Amino acid sequence: MSTATETKRPERKAPAGERVADWADGRLGIYSLAKANMRKIFPDHWSFMLGEICLYSFVIIILTGVYLTLFFTPSMNEIVYHGSYVPMQGVRMSEAYASTLEISFDVRGGLLIRQMHHWAALIFVAAMMVHMMRVFFTGAFRKPREVNWLFGFLLLFLGMFTGFTGYSLPDDLLSGTGVRFMQGAILAVPVVGTYISMFLFGGEFPGHDFVSRFYSIHILLLPGIMLGLLVGHLILVVYHKHTQYAGPGRTEKNVVGMPLLPVYMAKAGGFFFLVFGIIAVVSAVATLNPIWALGPYRVDQVSTGAQPDWYMGFAEGLIRVMPGWEINAFGYTLALGVLIPLIAFPLVLGAIGVYPFIESWITGDKREHHILDRPRNAPTRTAFGVAWLTAYFIMLIGGGNDIVATHFNLSINAITWFVRIFFFAGPVIAFIVTKRICLGLQRRDRDKVLHGRESGIIKRLPHGEFVEVHEPLSQGELYRLTAHEQYKPIEIGPTVDKNGVERKVSLVKKTQAKLSQSFYGEGNQIPKPTAEEYKEITSGHGHH
């Protein structure tokens, strides 16, 4: 009798990648986190790409900035240039300027990376501005996204000053002129202005330290804060879920769209390389900030047509068009021509930052909102946004009044007075016109819902009348045009009760009710067509 010995098969060893994944999941909980978020739904609309452009351009700024730091020398020590750019040989300049020339002419790919860094910064700020305006005009800032709106506003604000410190680093004639402009504005601040100037420049302007100090601010302080804000912004986007436009099947409690993996990630990855490619092509063919044509900064020279990047043109415009008013008292001079614009700049910019809280208080709306408004359905808010943009762009003209004058053969005094007048009149006109346009579009939507879409087909009725045939809208289109909510203004109610006792109403409550009337009162929104009106018109009585 023979017995067969039973042999056990050796256990199959898991692949290395799987073992690493199991090890990480056991310590970090990656699998459960990914399972909960990788299938998260994102709505699909072209305007959401604006935020992605901000993110991708920021990534490009970081990548190109790391490369540039390897070759840039943040020092104002003077040397005599003996590099490869012949027109500058023998010229005394700072090490910062010389290293920038070296990056441009001697480092492989250095000029392209410099151009990409600068272009990406411009596109980042521009995309941030447009993205925030999209959020503003659609009401995406409402509860629960007020904090996320503040994160975006701070990213825009810090991005502007990060860009300013960045183009100040080469120490060329253009950037030095801009720094001198900033230093003059700082000195106009009473009491603390001189202390701030001494802190930044390490002594009298230009000092010997401002490039190294701006360098630390530019590559460490501001980007670190911005990176933290960006991460917080993205976390809140995921936590609160994405907003979406009104449409069939879309409610305040769901999101209709595509999953993060694999569809959205594939599209986002492709879009990143598209943005990267466009920035690279633009940087390769469009010269930006050619410092070799300007020369190193000298305190006794000013470059012709000195202009800041567009996002700082607003601040410069305020100072350029402001009259040179001064107050002399007790042996001190207060330069109002600089101080007033210095105060107005953060106020005009900050008005957008605090707007969500102002609107929430005026309307008394404390509910959560995940469905976006069409700008026409919030005419007062839309008018405010256009008025703000109008003031901004008018001041951009003021910031470049010399360029406008020379290119269009105009008087610089006439341009200055135009900007002074229309800085106040322009936003008012823009507000009124925009509001009327929004109300007109609401009326058109109402007529389209009740009467259908014009087909262009003309028919003659038996009694001789010519009419145009209207095509009824689809149910989806009817829903989209009527899904918006119509708010009612806050009412104070009777100030006297049934016993004749007068009820005291605070001034704050009266102001809130008055402003609420200006938002949603009569003449500020066109009533939506009701179901009864729609049935009556489509029943055949007078409907063609």
C-alpha cells in the first residue's frame, strides 16, 4: 500500500506595485479616500475651464521659477559686465541685472523659460480676474462658498503683488522706475511711510538690499501663502461639490456631469498640456520685457513709456490722474495727490472681496445655493459687476495716458480729464445700461416661453392677416428659462400694531429693507410666466 505525499503549492507573491499600495493604504487610508473621491461628479461647462487655466498657469509659474532660481543672483553689488551681449560690455551694473542677461543669452533655454515665467504670470492674473467675474456674475459665491470666494480674492490680490516683486528683480531701468514709483507712494503714508520704506530698501532709496528682500518675498513668502490658499480652495471645491447651471434633472441636492476618473482627469490632463503649449508658443514668438534694450537701473534716468504690467496699471492710473493736492500743517506736508489713490486702490479692489457678505445681508438670503444664476436674472448684481469693471478699465487708460497720447496723437491733459470725469460717470452709466439690458433679456425670455421661438415662416390666414409661425420650446428649454427663483424684497411691515402702538424700527433694518427693494423691488426683475399663463396662450387662443 502506497501513500501519496500531499505537497502544498507555494503562495503567489503579489506584484511590487500592489504591495506598495497595500503598505500605503494600511498607514494612510488611501484606498478608502480614493474610493470616496475618485468617482466624484463634475459638471461639464466651458466656463469651468477658467479656473483650470488659473491652476495650470500657476503650476507653470512654479516650474519655471524653480529653474530660474538656479541661475539668478539676487544681489545689488556692482560689477562690470563682460558677458556675451556685446552692447553691454564694459557697463557697470548690479549682479542681479548681469545674471538676468546671462539667463537670457548664455543659459540653454533661459530666455524661453524667462518668457514663459512672465507670460504665465500675466495669464494667471488675467484668468483669475475672469474666473472671479464668472463666479460673481453667476452667484457662485453664495452660501456655503463665501470663504472660498475670499480665498480666490486673496489669490488674486497676492498674485498682483507677487508679479510686481517678480518684474522688479532684474534691476533694469523699467523695473527700477516702477520700484521708485512704489517707494514714492509708500512715503506718502503719514507717520509710518518712512519706516516702511527704510524696512524695504534697507536705507535711502535704492539702497543695497531691496533686490535680495524682494527675492525672498517673491520666491518664498508670497508663493507659500498662495500655495496654501490654493490647496484650501481646491479642498473646499471638493467638499462643497461643484456648482452647476440650471437644467433638467439638476437640483440643489445633486450634480449632473462626469466622474473625476477616468473622464474628467483625462480631459483635465489634456487641457493642461494645451495651456502649457500655448504659453510656450506665445513665449517663443512674442518678446516680453527685453531688459537688454533698457539697460541697468540708474536713479538719474527714467525709461521712456514706463508702464507696469496691466494688473498694476489701475493703481498707477489713480495716482497719475489725481490732482497734486497737498496739505501743509504743523510743519508737515500731507501729499493727498498720492495718499487718496493709495487708500482708494484697496477699497475699490476690496469691494469685490466683501460683496458676498453685503448681498447676503441686503437680501436676507441665508440658504445654501448650488444652482447658478444666469446674469440677466440678477440685474442689480450684474450691473454692479459691470460698473466695477468699467472703473477698472478707465483707470487702466489713466495708467497709460502717455502711451495713449503718443499713439493716438491726443492731448495728455485731455486724456487725464477724461479719466477724471468718467471714473465717476462711467460706472454710473454702465450700471444703468447693464441693468436695462438685463431686464430686456428677461422680457425676451418671458416672450419666448409664452409664444415659442420665431421660425421665420410667414403664413397668411384666411381673412388676409399675415402671421409668423412660432415653434414651441422643448421641455428642457422651458425648464432652463423658468428655473430661476424670483426673490421678494424684505418688508418692514406695519409700524403700528392693531392697538395703535408704534413699533420702533432700527435704522439698520430700514436701510436693509431699502437696499433690498433696490435689488428685488418693482422694476428690478420681470415676473416669470406662470403655468396658467402658458396654458392659456398655448391652448390655441391667438397662438401661431
